Amino acid sequence: TVTLTVPEGYRLKDGGGEAKTSCAYGRFVRKETQAGRVITVEEEAQVSQARVPVKDYEAFGQFAGEADLLQLRDVLLVK
């Protein structure tokens, strides 16, 4: 969890929201909210302690790549 205090008059572009991805071996959720001048970014990741069979490598890799992209998402502000 990260909290940011932004200058007066700024707000999250598109109002924030939630983005998530999942697969049989885990899930990742990112939430962006704003209350007044305080923006909160919360991320939650869960990965099962399990062996990933070769046949599931592609799906697991896609999940990991999507989670990485969600973490890289910029927090955009507008005045």
C-alpha cells in the first residue's frame, strides 16, 4: 500500500479503479482510490506454492506478464 498527498485541485484521471489478473496458480489485484488530496494505491499478489506443469507454462507466464504490466501502470493526475 502506498499513499500520496497531491496538491490541491488535482485528482486521479478516470477516478481510479481496480485492475486484476489471475490464473490457476495465483492472482494479482491493483486498486487506486482518492479521498480528498490523498491517493491510495494498493496491490495484492497471491501465488500458490505449487509446481507448474510444463503444459501450463504459457498460461502462468501470461499471468506473470500481465501482473507486471499492472504494476507498471502510471498514476495519472489531472487538474
